[in-house]
Amino acid sequence: MLFPRLDPKAKVTAVASGQPASPGAASGIAVFGADRAEMFGKE
């Protein structure tokens, strides 16, 4: 109910691809601004 589901039997063509998880989830830090992300990236 919280996540939209697609019909697994539908004939579709992918138009994009991406990472299945956010980098913040892997590192344990959630950053919501580009400047702050840059600051953390330099550390």
C-alpha cells in the first residue's frame, strides 16, 4: 500500500536505470543540501 507496484507480466521497456539505495543509507548520514553534502564529502 505504501509502495506503488507494477504488473510483473506487463511488456515494458526501461527508460532509465539507477542505484537501488541512497548513499546516505550506506554511510549513515542523511544530507538534504548540496553545500552540506560537499562539506561531508571533503571530510
